[in-house]
Amino acid sequence: MTDTPPSDADLEIVARQLGRSPRGVLAIAYRTPDGQPAVVKTAPRLPDGTPFPTLYYLTDPRLTAEASRQEAEGLMRGMTERIATDPALAAAYRRAHESYLAERDAIESLDTDFSGGGMPERVKCLHVLIAHALAKGPGLNPFGDEAVALAAQGGLRGTAIPADWPKYEQYQADSTGGSDGDE
């Protein structure tokens, strides 16, 4: 996935998506297959100097609604439980956290090890994890990838989510039968 500088038109779309003016947008980190900005990459400090540790911010209303639906169904609880019982999954989630921090710190360090979404000890916010997964592509953030796959299964494949995103069943097989060795 490639970040692109936001155009004025992109920022207008993001403002409509959010219902407010976006702040600190450095790039459009993910566009949906139907062309809409859906994830923005944000500065670690907003223009007024406020720390903003959320590097990737989900803006597309279809995706934010789906993240909220998954959260309301309690998906995060089961994911968090799996961190404690699957060392390989926990290690992959920690790598996603470390990658997130390194990327944000390369822009500006906030002198914190807080990344977002609950990483690396728990799953707290699927909005952040979905945004991270979409911005970076499948293979970095296991729980973001899984939530995106579930959203694709729920009808967003090919519109808000790439048509070729791995299927949800793959993540379920990986978590119940172990890893196939590819990380």
C-alpha cells in the first residue's frame, strides 16, 4: 500500500465522512476499490501541538460502521483471549505494535510506547486495527487483518475492501490449527 498526499478534494471528502474538518492529515493511507479515501495517516501532533498517537485513522463510514458493529458483537474479547493462549499470534501482534511505533516515531516521537487499538497486550479498538491493516495490507496486523476479512465477508469486499483480501476462514484456520509457517 502506498501513501498519497491528500488533495483538497480528498480533504473535502474526509471532512464529509467525519462530519468535521480533518486535522493533521499527512497522507491518504488507503483508498477503497471504489476510489474513496478511507484511512488517513495523521501527524503525531496535531497543528495545535496536541499529541495524537493514532497514526492511522479510519474515515470511510462503511468501514467505521462495520468496526463499530464488530465491537458491539464482542469480537475484541475473544481476540484478547487468544493473545494469552497463542504465543505465535501474540508475537505477531507485538510486531504490528512495534512497526506502528517505529513508523510514527520516524515522523515525530511522542516519547510513549502507546500505539493504538490496545496493541500489544489487548484488542481495544477495531477502528484503529482495521485502519492499520488496510493502510499496510494483509500480513502485518493479525487482528486488523481478521477484522477486515470479517468486514469483507459482511458485504464490503470489492467496494470498501479489496476484492483479493484473504477470506475470514483463513484467519480462523490459522488461529485454531496453528500457523502455516508464513509470517
